[in-house]
Amino acid sequence: MNFIDSSSSGNEPSKLPAVKVLTADDVSKYTIHDIVLPLPGFNVKYPENQCLEWFKEMFAKDGLTLESLKQSEK
């Protein structure tokens, strides 16, 4: 399955599947091979749990915030 739209130019965001944050009800629907952990970035959907708090803590140690990752120029 190809997730990236090869017709997009370098200035357009790639066409990726929508992100679904899993809940306890989803456990039986997916395997560990279906799970993708978020990589730090500005336009990233983080789960609303301890993972988000961990990212915020790690960024704060370096004087960063999730919002500080936004690039003013592309």
C-alpha cells in the first residue's frame, strides 16, 4: 500500500492516511505491527495521554515547546 501521493509537488503536503489515536476499545482490532509512535514535530497528532506529557517534558529540558517546532520558512 502506497501512502504517499507521488503526484504532489515539493510544496504540497503528502497525502497520508488519517491518524487514529487508539483507545482501550481498539486493542482487539490492531496488532503491534499496526502501531506507529509519533515522531516529534509541529504538525503531529499526539495522543492525549502520558505520551504527550513525556514529549512536553523532554522538549522542556531543551527549552523547547511543541509550538516552537513550527518553521516560519519552508
